[in-house]
Amino acid sequence: MEMGSKEKVKIIEPKGEVYQCPSCGYQDGFHISFNWNQDHSEGEIYLICPNCHRRFRIGWKIKNPSKGEKEGLTEFEIHSY
């Protein structure tokens, strides 16, 4: 998986409101990306800093219960590990 920064993906612990990048100090929140498994039924949410492009894992997993049922808007369940 290649996107943005070539740096190793860091793990950060969610405490309080997560909006400040621990690498560069940017304070206006994050973009998100999904790292899906092979059949797109489960994935992990990655936070991406819009300023320095560092990627962070925060422990949020996402399941797609509607995978394969229909196209368009889908409901997801988010879980922490």
C-alpha cells in the first residue's frame, strides 16, 4: 500500500479529541483512508495528516455487512481493538 508519506505508519492512542498531528503539530484534523482486506468485508481506518501526509493507525476497524448485496450507499460498523 503506497500513499502519501513513505514513512512507516505510526500507531497513536486515541485520547480525548484526536485532531492534532503528533508529527508536525497540524491542528485542523485528519483525512481518513481505508485499508481493506482482500474481499473488502473488513478494513482498518487510517488517519492521514493533510499537512505532512504522515499516516497513523488508531485501532479503528470497520466491517461492511452489506458487502456484495447492493451498490451505492452502505452502512458500516466501526470497532476499536
